[in-house]
Amino acid sequence: MTREVAEGSALWQPSEEVVANARVTHFVHWLWERGVLTETYDDLWRWSVTEVDAFWDAIWSYFEVVGERGGGPVREGGPMPVDGLKWFPGATVNYAANALRRAEDAPDDTALIFRSEAGGHRVLTYRELALHVAEVRAGLAELGVGKGDRVAAYLPNIPEALVCFLAAASLGAIWSSCSPDFGSSSVIDRFAQIEPKVLIAVDGYAYNGKRFDRREIVGEIEAALPTLAATVLIPYLDPAATTDGLRAGMPYADLARPGGGPLEFEDVPFDHPLWVVYSSGTTGLPKPIVHGHGGIVLEHLKALTFHQDLGPEDVFFWYTTTGWMMWNYLIGGLLVGSTIVMYDGAPLDLWTLAAENGVTYMGVGAPYITASAKEGRRPGEEHDLSGLRGIGSTGSPLPPEGFAWVYDAVGKDLLLGSFSGGTDLCTGFVGPSPLLPLRAGVIQCRGLGAKVEAFGDTGDPVVDEVGELVITEPMPSMPVFFWNDEGGDRYRESYFDMYPGVWRHGDWVKILPDGGCVIYGRSDSTLNRGGIRMGTSDFYRVVEAFEEITDSLVIDTGRLGQEGRLLLYIQLAEGASLDDDLLGRLKREIRSALSPRHVPDEIHAVPGIPRTLSGKKLEVPVRKILQGTPVDKAANRDSMANPEILAHFTP
């Protein structure tokens, strides 16, 4: 890690030019012309969460959403979707029509740059992308796919995934995807719940220099899905398929129909299901979360434009797989007319990828930033990153030192956008703003239209104190429903059980007096030692600052009314050992930086830290295992990136 920096230290201040040119500033001026007068970001946020209907109606109008608004209200019913709330009743919209509007306005602009670890490189204009979508749409229609049918995809982050998704959405079909690094049981647990009509899969993929044949697993998945009318296998293991340009009839000749007709879009109701995404499924079946066309269009237009300041001249990249909601967020770059960069492979050197492809906004998980810092990388000196205006960080809290490293080693003129949100709303509801200063360890603001608050022990809002992260007004991208959840019981239990009518997200957050936010980790994995409550992110910041430690997991085994043991597991860097010197230094630093109560009762070296396929640490399942829950009941191995590691976490 780089220099130590105190939480809240100033790192970046927007210039007058940045503020003047920010797209959110243009929106503010647009609102002024319509009688909505706000001066500061805080003014704008407060208006957006108190005049909820007016705000979301303004989003539709400002972005000139492709669809029929109709004359109905913004909302009826409610107060939350689980209670029957309907957004824009009577309106019709189609995600694909909005994502491909530049095929009409600027057809020769670049829509997609694809790179793969194996050397694949493709570029598609908006015109070419729309052509491929039309061809695949015709193929899906020929297979009988129509409005409401499910199309399941077992695909990497490749152009075919984007084309097939947009084709399905154009028909009003419902998309759902898993990355091919998922095992068969994990995929079946997800897809069997939604009973798909068509499965689209690759025969294999490459990762970190190795090739993985998935044909046998595809067969297992196919056999477990009796509703399938067809399976389309894309020959991705063939080197030619990763290097040749994506063109008519290749590499999915069984699906594309060249000359199959013009690209058309099925008008669907605002809340018509767009896709099904899934909770991590670390315990029990993953929750099949359904988002609607209209809610995602409005939310992603707002977030990408006003918080990340993206537009048609931007090249937008986020390192992700199709099994993580950040893939859904990345392809949202098409909604704002950006060029999106899709990359398939291990994160070997994303800084080089960004430089070679002219990326203007680069998104990664927080662990990639901390790992780059530990490796002593200086990307701003190693590459020409002068065009990079922003870096996004998500997946876990980024420590203050990670913030500082970006400005020391990457560039001083860019905006580091730390996000927190999740699959549940398919967005970040706290994140960056080009209008506000940035401080180490502090997320700049609550998102427009997102009434995020911290609830204290009494269930009332608190400021400058750590509390439960809640959302007290509805957002259009909240799930329309969970699949197979008649009556909404599972939906209600997931978010509204603790505070009826209020969304509880499950994170600890502190809302600062100026609206900044600090996330402290999951509230169900908090450390409570002698009455001192602390999020795990504070612990990891201290422990992972040691050069000898590459990763860590801290678990409090206590139960309600019964204090347990505090256990620290560390993954050592190559050549390091957990000797008395390291143990002593660790304990002294934890005692000094945190509190004497948070010195672990036990410290163990392990070969790795258990993580989900999307990279999140498995704090809650490991806690259950250490409290005596059998491993197979506490954690779903198929949802893990490294299930073999669980053997090192037993009572």
C-alpha cells in the first residue's frame, strides 16, 4: 500500500471547468427552465427524494426515452413494489430500442470494443451491432421465442452475449446469464427456477493461460432443463472464434438469420421483466431477482450520466463477468451512447488494457486497486492514461490508502468513483459526483432519487453515526418481483422484514453531515466486542496494510447475548511466514488502530480466503460453519470461486 492517509483527507476538488461541463450541471439548468431551482448537489438530491414523481418524470423527459410515456401518473399503489407499487402505469418501453438508438442517430460510431486474454479483438459500430441483433432476433423468433419467454445464457463476457441479450430484449423475452466458470449445479440452481425456452452456451473458455472445456457441463445443464426447445452452442474454444471478426453467420450459425428482416422492438409495459439476476446463493437457492425494462432504463441513464458523467464521446470499461450485475451495468453504457469495452479473461493487466483501448472510464473491484498498490504499480507513469477521466471501484469498501494510491500512482485529474449498491437494485445507490470534492475513504454522495439513510438502534435516522443502510423511498430499479414468489413473501422477507415499508439493505453505513457516506461492511457480519460494534472493512484496512498479507477474513463467532471468539485468517504473500514477529506486530497494530477488544483470540494462516464467484468474501457462511453449521448447509460450494478453501475453516 502507499502512504498512510486519514479517512476524510481531501484528495480531489472539481475545477470550475469540470463543474460547468458536467452533464448533471446541464440537467440542473434544464430544471431551472422548468421552475425547479437548486443551487447545490445537496439541494438537487433533496428535491429528487422528496418530489419523487417529479424527479423520475423529469428523467424520462430529459433523456427523451424511446417509448410511449402515456398520460398516466408516475406511480400508483404502493408504497413499495412488494406492496403493489406500479411505476408509469400505461407507459410502454423497450430496453433494446433505447440501447440501439445510436444505430439511427450515429450508426458509424463505435459501440463495442472486445478484447480477450487469448488475443481476441473485435470492434463493432452501432450499425453493425444492430445488424447482428436483427439476425439473432430472427433466429430466436424462429425457435418460438416471444414475449415473456426466458432465454438462458452460459456465456463469457463476449460480444455474442451482448448481441443475444439485446435480441431477446427486443422480442420482450426475459434474459438470464451465468458465467462459464460456474459449475453445473450452480447454473442449474439458477436456471431451473425460471424454466428457460432456449439455452445459449459456449463449448469452453480460457482463463489465466488455461483452457476449460465445458461441453460436458453444458450437457448436464441441458438435461436438467426439460422446458428447453433448443440449445445453441457457440464454438468459443476454437481459436478462430476468438480472433475472427463477429460477422453474419459466425460464430453462431445455428442462431443467426442473415437477411431475416429489419430490427424491430416489441413494446412492453414499463415493468415488463427484462432480466433475472441472482443473489450469490452462498446459502440455499439463489434469489431470482426480476428487474423491469423501464426501471433499468431510467436508473442506468441517471446513474451513468449524472454520477459517472458518461456520454457519447466516452469509452467505458468495467472488469466483470456475465454472472455479476456489473455486466448488466456495463452494457448500460449503450443507453448513453458510449463505446463499451468487453474483456474476457483473467485480470492480468487491466491498466494496459485501458491504455491500449483509449478507455476514459475504467471500473474494477476494490481488491484490484489494493493489489495494484501492493505490487508497487505506477500506471500513470507506465502508460499514457491522459484520456482516463474516471475510475470506478466497487465490490467491497475501498480503504483510504486505496483512494490515495489512485491519485499518487494513476492520475491527479480523474474522479475516483467509489460505489456501493448491489444486484438487488442493479445499480450503485451511493457513489460519485463530478460536482463534489473527494475525500479518502468517503463515498461522495447518495445517488439522485435514492433516499438512503442510516437507521440507529431505535429504527430512526441518524447522522454521523454508524447504522443500518436503508432506503426509505422507492426506486424504479427495485425488483419488480422474485420469480416463483407468489404473494411476495420471499421478497418481503429479504428486504422489508426488519422495517416494514422500508428497504433494509444489510450494510453498515455512516451518513456524514455533508451527505458523504462511509460503508463498513455487511451488518450481519459485524464485529461486536464488549459492546463496541465495528464493520469488517475497518479490520481489513489494518490487516491488509501489512506487506506480508495478501488477503484476510475476520469472524466474530458470538451470538445474541453470548460473546464468542474473534478469529483472524490471513493469506500470506509468497515467501512470508506467520512467525512470532509478524504475530506481535499484527496484534500491536490492531490494538493501536482499532481497540484492545479487537485483538483476535486466534490468528491462522490459510492458503486462501473463500470468495463467491463475483469476488465477495464469505463472511456469513464461514461464521455459520464456525458456529457448528455443517459446511454443505452453510455454504453452496458451486457459488464459490474456491470451494476447496472451506476445508481450512472448521471449528
